[in-house]
Amino acid sequence: MLLGVVCAAVLALGVIYATLPGIADAPRRVAAIAARSHSAPVHVVRSSKVARAVIAVEAERFYAHGAIDPVAMGARSSRR
């Protein structure tokens, strides 16, 4: 019974992870939100230095795992 619940939870989390939006379409999504709220879009100059710094601080495996790092989550949960 417990194994079935764990398997279902892992499957559900896998589905959620697979359906998370990427960052590639972020400008399109921001423009759509701005259009719905009748506001003017804010144009931000993106700096590649800032992006690299965020990724360097966030995790060295960022490009391998995307938005959620299951290895770090497992390590963190095992420390509790």
C-alpha cells in the first residue's frame, strides 16, 4: 500500500515537473499578461553577466536539471 502511494506521488511530481514552463517563452508570457491587464510592457535590458551570476550562485547543475533540482531536494530532505 505504502509503495503504491509513494509511486503515485513520484509519478505525480514527475508530471508536474515535466509540465513546468521553461524560460524561453517568458517574453511572450509577460506580453500576454500585460495585454490582459491593459498595462504597458516593461522593457528590461538583460545582461548575460547577471544571468551567468545567478546560475553560478544557484547551482552548478542548473543546465542539467532545469527549474527543480531533484538531487539537491533529496540531499536536503535526507539532512532533516
